[in-house]
Amino acid sequence: MTNNSLSDTLNHTAETYVKLVLSVGQHDENYVDAYYGAPELHDAVKSEMKSLSDIKLIANTAVKNLQSLDVKKEEEIVQLRHQYLQKQLQSLVARVEMLGGKKFSFDEEAKALYDATPPKYPEKHFQKILSEMDGLLPGTGSVSARYDEFKKEFIIPKEKLDVVFQTAIIECRKRTKKYIELQANESFTIEYVNNKPWSGYNWYKGNGFSLIQMNTDLPIYIDRAVDLAAHEGYPGHHVYNSLLEENLYRKRGWVEFSVYALFSPQSLIAEGTANFGIEVVFPGVERVEFEKKNLFPLAGMEASKAEKYYKIHELFLKLAYAGNEAARGYLNGTMTRDEAAEWLVKYALMSPDRAQQRTRFFDTYRSYVINYNLGQDLVKAYIEKRGSTPDKPQKRWEEFKKLISSPRLPSGLI
Ligand SMILES: [Zn+2]
């Protein structure tokens, strides 16, 4: 078949994919994270209201068509596109089956939806990290309670939240712009909200614009400022979405990038790059230096305590996989909600309130939790394998940019 008919077939399948994602959105309000394609198409889908079994049938046929294509001689990005459409559609089928009542185990679901296999860690893995923290934290009692106590000094006062966040965002944007050309009109707005199962969310609206929402139900610690600015903003979700929109959707006309299906392999890349982006934008000690000079004083905190705070924070981050274990147990039915929350307090060092909030996150987003930590580790390994270590910032940014501008999948990172 000629190149033209191949790209016609891919374009046609891509349009089918967009319609299917929007159709699943009719059955699952959390499925469509962003859509900035033609509104007429969305209207048409709404009026059709396809059943789950019709969606599944069409998706399976589209996958079969893709599998019959030979793309071996195509340029890499076309091969990636071909793979991407297949995996996104297969994941969509799995989500449709879940909506129809099919039960997956935590690991089956992670594989089916996110194209990845989460590792399993025994309790002693976390106990080892806790014992390291034990030696650094003052006071007596459980590590979790002492960690909570230690962090109290580092809560950003409510009236200072916005100025601290805006300062972190300006810096992340400035640093990102040095290496990545951003859309001329890109921007975002921050809103402070309550009663959500997440702590922050980027709603990408298209044309380079994001709405970032911050949940202020629970205390917000100083590390969240750079985390939020980098993860939700620069070079995280906001940049990721705007590069896909600009490079793949607008310039190449690949319509599958006018929609973002939340429960799909794309999310592992999105969350993984957003988390890894924090150390790309602030390599090594640069983060602590910036925060000591700027954020700590703005938040009214003692700058001399920044090093200790981040030393402990780094250990805390190593406990991230404890959250997966709680989600696995809770979703597989081997832990009750209270047991999962208890585990989160003990091994993920969450306050009891935050642990309860997290179990509500499990209710809605389920195995999505793997996208943050496993995603980050896969992205980091992929980028560092290409010779881009923290001491080579130029190369690291180049690889990072390449990854967030292409349709690479989780299994393609390994
Ligand atoms: Zn995120």
C-alpha cells in the first residue's frame, strides 16, 4: 500500500478513536480529561449515545485494522503513532469492560489500562526507609506522628499560598523556556477549590491554556509549591499538553491528540514526565537554593531549615510505592478502607485525614496511582539511558522534550 493510503487509514482510525473516547465519556464522567477538537464532532457523539457493547465492537474492529497494516518502513514517529492508536484503543476496550461490570485485579487493571506492570514491595522495604527517617526526626513516638509534627513549621499560611505558588511558577516557566519553545499565547489560571479527592489538577482547555485547580482542604506544605508549579505547569502537564496540541494535532493534523483519555496509557507518560520534570527543572541542589532564597522567606519560614526539610522529604518520596500497596490491597479486597488508610499513615507517612482523602482517590481513580511513581521511574530510566544525566542539562532537556512531544507508550520506555 502507498504512503498516502497508509496515512489515510491512520487518520480515519484516529477519528474513530476520538469519537470512541468521547462516547466512553458519555458513560464515565471522568474519562475525557481534555478535548479541544471540533465541537461538531462532540455534538454528533452526544446525540448518538452509543452503547458500551457498540463502542467495544467498533474499537475491536479498529484494532484489527491497525494490526493488519505494515508500518515497518515508516519513519519512527509514524510507527509510534500506529502503536499508540492500538494501545489506546485496547485500553479503551478494557475500560468499557470495567464499566460493564467486569472485575480486574489491581495488576490486571494496571496492565490493561496503562500498559505497565507495577512492582510489588514487601513491608520490610518501607520499614528500612522508615528507620532511616527515624534517625533524622526529633522526638519520640511513631515515625508517622513525628514526621507530621516536624512538618508543621512548613505549612504555607493560607494568605501566602498564592504569592508562593506564583513565584514558583514564574521560576519554573523561566527555566523551561530556556530549553523548550512554548506556544506564544500559552498561559494558565490557578483556582483554589475544596472537597476533591485529589490535591491538584490540570484541566487543559486547548490553545495553550490550562486551568489549574488546587485543593486547599488539607494543609499545604512548602514542597508543594515547586511540585505544583513543575508537575501541573512547567515542564509538566501544561507544557506536555500544549506541545502535543501544537506539534501533533495542529501541525500534523493528528486528531487523536485533540482528546485525552484519562484512564489510558497516555496518563502514565503524562504523570511520569510531570513528576520527573521536577528534577529536570531543578537539578541537584538548585531547588533547595532557590527555595531558601525565595520561597521560604515569602512563606515566613526559616531558610536555614530548608536543607534538613528536603533531606527528610527525599526519604519521604522513596515511600511513594507504599501508596500502591495500599491501593492494591484495598482494590483487591484484601484490605478494608480503614486498613488501607492505616497502612498509608504507617508506611506512606500520611496524616490520618490525608490517608482518608487518598482512599477516596482510590475509589475514583483506582490503579491510576501507579502512573505517578512507576511513571516517574520509567521516564527517568528512559531519559537517563540516553546519556542525559543531571550534569548534562542540555541533553536532558532535549530528551525530555522529545519524549513529551511524541506518542511514545509506557511499554516503549522499557
Ligand atoms: Zn498530574
